[in-house]
Amino acid sequence: MSPEHGGRLNQAARRWGIPRQDWLDLSTGISPWSWPVPVIPEVVWRRLPEDDDGLATVCREAWSLPAAAGCLPVPGSQAALQTLPRLRAPCRVGVPDPGYAEHALAWSTAGHDVVALDACAIETALPSLDVLVCINPNNPSGKLTDRDTLLRWHRQLADRGGWLVVDEAFLDASEGDSLAPYSDRPGLIVLRSLGKFYGLAGVRAGLMLAEPALCECMDKRLGPWAVSHPARFVMAGAVQDRDWRQQQRQRLRQSRQALDQCLLAAGLVPQGDCDLFVFCSLPDAGRCHEHLARQGILVRHFPSLSALRLGLPGRKADLCRLQQALRQLKFS
């Protein structure tokens, strides 16, 4: 069975009998503000993409990649994480728990021995692992792992031919340090996404950063023209827009602070180091999720953790709507 994901508005509309257009969707970690996509030239739609179009060069500059690192545009980091397990013989793989469930599914489907690890168990388990997957910051908890710790884990794995896979899909909206500048090191694989911070999930564009030979293997697996010409065009423009990136960070930070204040006022304790969403543990998470849904507010519910994850309201009116719904729950 496929893992649950946020953003399933059609499903929510059917379940609770509320028209799709009347929902406030806070169930994803996607920014409510997107990079402003310009008019796409006709030739971009008419011609097949070419891998020497300069996209890799602008991505290298944007993420300060070393010259010896491979840089492969992919059709969303999802495509890379699903394909990566097939580039290695079956082995023992540690995946974060809680964490984005597609990682565990991809490795287990490819025949690997998958071990679910919480943050406290990694150090003890590391000597027995061939591959360790880290999500930084974690999804759904938002917890950051510092760069020095990640590099130390990588060294231990690489010394015996292992891999450290770091999913940085949410990193741009945090104070964390990217491992992209170290992606020329054998056994280090960094996945980047255009969907979350840039608010461009529909484009399906991302990057795999790793040794060139491994990137070449991934490229062959994905096949020709894996990233569409329009997606490459949008990605090149977005990653070069430094002014917008700075404005986006400030906007996300302010919105996250406002969301924290709203939740605290309702008696919830927001957690996490990512400015795109908050994680809240509470004994009656299911009741809160149901209460919000009946008022057309969709959030992610994690029953096994008794927790909710809430994305950012994009407008002041949306924040007020959430605040009102939580106030009703608090005093009901």
C-alpha cells in the first residue's frame, strides 16, 4: 500500500462533503508563495530538452558545488530517491522513523534490508549499516541534524564503501547547512528539490548531487529527456534569482513565527526547525484533525505519533480562520 501524503484535496472534499474550493489546505510543506514563473517561450514547448543547456552550470553556482561533483537535474527528488536503491546491490539500509515514508518503501521494494531508526538509534546502528538515509530537516518532525554529525556519519560509511543519502528537500527554509559543497566525496549523495521552498511542486524538478559516475548511472536509469524542457527553463530561472530567495526566506520566517503564536495561544506546542511547517505532538491529535477538517481546514495527521503537521497559512485571513477554529476546539 502506498504511503499517505498531504495535499489530497479531492479525497478530503469527498470525505467531509466540503467543496474543494472551500478548503484551507495546510497539509503539505509546500510554500504558499511560488517563484513567479515568467512566460515560457514557445520554443521551450516545441523542442526536446538538451542536457547542455547550462542548467547544471547555474545549479553548481547556486549551491557552491565543487568542480569534481556530479550535478544531475532529475524530475523531482522523488524520482531520484525511488531509483537510487536500484543502483546498489541488496544491503542493510537505515531510514529515519519518523520520516518521509517513500524512502523506506523505495529501498524495501528494491530488495534491501530496511531498518527504521529514530534519531537516538543511529549512532548505535551505524556500524551495521551499508547505507544511511537522512532527511534534513526531517519530515515530518522538522528536526535538523548538524553538518558535522552528518559528515562524521558519512566518513564511517564511506570507509567501508557505504553511502550517506541526505534528502535536503526542505533545507532552504531552515538555518541548516547543506552538504552540497561536499558532494564530490565518494559515498555522499545529496537530493535537492525545487518544489518546497520555491513553491513549484507541480514542475517536478530537483537535483541529485554525487560522484559523477553515480550521477551517470542515475541518468541512464531515468532515460533521455527525463526532465521536461519547461521544467529545466523554470528551474534555471528560479535558482539564479538570489533577491527572490532572500525575500522568500524572510517571508517564510515571519509566517512561521505567526503560526507558532497562533498555536501557542491555542495550547499547542509547535516544534521543528523548518519554516515551511510545524510539528505538534498532542494526546488527542485525531480529534483535533477531525475538528479542523469539518471546518474545511486540512492538516496532516500522524496517528502512530499522535501528532499533527501544519503548513503555513498564506494569507492573514487564512491564519485568522485557523485561529478561530482552534479557539472553538480549545473551549469546546
